[in-house]
Amino acid sequence: MPDTALLSYLMSVAAALSGYPELPADDAPLLRIVPQQALMAEACPDQPAQCERLVAFYDQDRQQILIRDDLDLDDATDNSFLVHEFVHVLEARQKGAAYQTDCETTLQSEREAYRAQNRYLQQEGRSERFGSMLATMACARDQSAAGKGAMRLEVAPGAAAEYRVLDDFMQQLREGAAAAQRR
């Protein structure tokens, strides 16, 4: 079980980076560390394979956060996923019934949690970033095929070309930095 001091710190980071009020430690959701297969089965019971890349999941109905058992919570990159999930917890407590009611609010919620996660990684001096693909996504008009608790996304009009240009630019920057380090 992760150190309570670490969990308290990560919760305060999530509050500071998201702007939501912090929760008292005794009001935090249960944290369960589970194997990847169990995480997939609980997060996506109808289609577990859709959750194979899932690292952590906030289950609002059961007031718990599930995280994969292969995460090293002493590592900033791995514990950044807890910051992400804590943002969801704080948002759900703040918004109540208005939390993730449809695809648009869920997509906005994910973008917000990834922004906090990435700011945390930046503060920790880490170069990893997550969730960038959401910048180019929009909710599909037909959400009926998404299933309960899921959302169907598609590439936003015009976003694919803009994203490719930005991605190419960022790749050139990374290659230039790597070349400079080799010198």
C-alpha cells in the first residue's frame, strides 16, 4: 500500500493544479492496487480489451481508484497517474451530478486531468506527457454505439493536419536536442 504521506501530497498537488478544493484525507476514495487484467475487467466490464492501455481508473460509483500493480509510486511518471485520478475525484466532489454526464463533459474532464498530470510531470522535471491525442478529438455525433459509461471519439475536423504539423515540429525539436547532447 502506498505511503499515506505520498497520497496526501499527490492529492494536494491535484488540488493545486486543478483549482478544485482539496479533500480531507479521511474523505479520499479507497485506493486499490490490482493486476492489469482486473483493472481492465472492472473499468470496462463489457469490453475489457478496450481498456488494455489503462493505467488507473476512478470508479465514482464505488468511490475507489484502481491502479495497476506494476506502477512504481516512488517514480514521478507512475505517480502522475494518481494525480490524474485525484483530479477526477476532486472534480466529481465539486460538480456532483453534473460530473461526466455525457461525452462532452467527460472529454473536458479528461483534458483537465491530463493538463494537471502534465503540469505535475513538468514540475518534477520529467519530459513525459500524456493525453495529447485528446487535443485533436471530438465527440462523435452518434454516441449510441459507445455503451454505458464510454464515449465515442473521432478526429475533430481540421485537427489532423494541424496535429501532424505540430507533431513533426516537436519531433524535429527532440531530434535536435538529442543531436546536441551527443556532441
